[in-house]
Amino acid sequence: MCYGGGMITEDFIAALKPRLEAGQFVAMTLSNPIKSYKENKKISISPVQLKSGYHLQFGFDAGRQMRHQNLALEAAIASLSELLPKFRQVNCRFVHEELQAHLSPSGTVSVLSKNTKEVLQPVAEHNRSKHYVLPDGKSLDFLIALGLMSPAGQVFKARYDKFRQINRFIELVDNVLAKLPSDKTLKIIDFACGKAYLTFALYHYLVVIKARSVEILGLDLKQDLIESSNNLALQLGMSGLRFETGDIAGYKNEGDVDMVLSLHACDTATDLALAFAVTHRAKVILSAPCCQHQLFGQIEAPSLKVLLKQGLIKERFAALATDALRCSLLEQAGYQVDTVEFVDPEHTPKNLLIRASQNLPAAQQTGILKVHADYQTLRDSLGARPLLEALIVQDSSQADQ
């Protein structure tokens, strides 16, 4: 069948809409854009099942970059109504049918429909089950006790974000496990442990899954959380796990520590935890900074006036600058450092995790002086006085006395 009178538009949408609504849609490609349309060379569309329901995922190919957008069916059809007239070729595939539309140089739109021999899968599960270290569906006493899981082993829907965060944390620990001693009891401190979801998960992972001997301490200011966590550790028979009420600044520890955790310790509490880790030569440091306010009031950089003019932009820049300077200071202390995404930014913007280990490659050790020079350049250009630098210098001076 042929439609005359212009570009691919209303008539084709009329043919397309009932097929989309029937749930038989497999894929669509919009290609060969008209001369006046420069934004995308091609657009790929596929169905996706999200938590919120059936959507169409648009993949916009601009040539050098690709971006994606998920739209509910009604919004997707509206978007298609705007996009279809901008392309000369459209290919659609359904479970039992293929639908093609083509705009000829003369302005005639031809639409071809044909049945396909191959039966295709209509929807790819976007949120399909992932292989987690701690699986959903397997009963785990500590997750049940923490209120994340039913006795039957099913994670409660309202707690699934926390469940994913726990598994992401375990993945990060698994990635650095080889950097920890394998012939001794691991000594680990979790500063600002809060409700200790991750502390209990770490114990389970190391002791139950990896059969390691551990001594894990969770430290927090809230007495009620410490008491409940100690009671739970006792109830679960986690003999190598204990909790204390205390401030990071006042905490004293004898001997070295193998791993230091600081997950969402607020503002300069992160610096205190990092300084403690460096002073006690922690083999591994995992730190997710939170509420970095110190540099916000210090930054004075005339060349960055435009960047710092807006308070929200300045706040975010100050947070990134704070963490960049922290990473550099850890490198200068002999650590191999990288930053990774801790949790999906959809759930929290505070998703950056600093990961550091003592196993610094020899090739990088020779570059520490340059790292220090680069650090000074950034620090001085911002007029910043990072607390972590002062703490490390102070601890070094005390160690020399």
C-alpha cells in the first residue's frame, strides 16, 4: 500500500499504533534522515519492561555519541509522531510481522507489511535478575534480621535498593580481596557504621563465603544503634564482629589495620577516617564521602568566577575538588587510588567511592613527586586548606617524635 502527499507521518502512525498497543512490538529503526534534520543519523527503538511498566527505549545515534531515553507507550507514540517525518526509511519488526515505510525522492510514502517466518521475542527484560553475590531467593539470617528479606528468602520490594547497594559493596570488596593478607586474621574498622547493613554483609561475605578469620569493629556515635547491632551480632553468632560508641577523632587503636571503611561519614569525618587509615597503614581503604562542606567556604579562585557564581554549582564543584585532593593525598602516601560508582545515581547523587590499596606499582612510585606538585597547584589555585593534608602531616610529625 502507498500513501501520497509527503513524509512518513499520520497514516503510518495510524497503522503503527494498534500494533504497538498489542504488545507484539520487537524493534524499530528510523534511518536516512531528511536533509534539514541534523540531530541524529539513526534512531533505534525497542520495548523494555521497567518496574513502572511497559516502555519503549529510544537510542539516539548522533554519530559520535549515543544517548538513550525510556518513554511510556503514550509518550513514545507522541515522540514518534514528531520524529517519523524527519526520516525517509522506517523498519519495524513485530512478533509475526515486519512493517516498512519509505519516503521516495518524489515525496511518496510506501508502506509494506509482510509476515515473518521467525517468531521473535517481544520484550527484553530490562530489570532482569542479576547474579548477586548475596542472591535474592536464598534465605540469609542477617538480611532477615535486618528487615530486608522474608524468612522465605525474598527481598522486600521496598528494600531492594538497599539490597542492591549491599551487593555492590560486596563486589567492591571482592575486587580488592587479593590485596589483603591471606595468612592472618583480618582486622577491619568500619567508621560511622550507622545501622551496619554493610558491616554485617562484610562479615557474612568474609567468614561464611570466603572462610576467612576476621575481627571487625563498627564505630558510630549513636548509642542505640551500637546496642542493637551488638545484640544482633550476638544473636547471629558473629563472634568476630563487635560495635562501639565513639567518635572517629577520638578513637585509639594499637597496631596496624588491614581495611578501613568510611561509607558516608559526613564532611570532615571522612578526612579523619582517611588519616587514621594512612597512619595505621591500612592495606585497603574504601571511602564513600558525604556532605563535603569544608572547601565550599574556602575556595577563592578569580579565574573560576563564572563556575563559582551559582551556589549549587559551587557546592558540587567543591565536593569534587575535595575528593580529587583526597585522592591525590592518598597517592602521595603510597596508595594506588581509583574512584568508582558505589550505587546507581538514580538512587543517590552521593555515589562516588574512593578505593585505595597499598600495592602501588613500582612504575607509579617514581611519580609521587609529580603527584605532589600537581596537588599543590590545584590546592593553591583554589585557595584551599584541606583538613586531610593537615592531619597526615600532624600524624607524621607525631610518629617521628
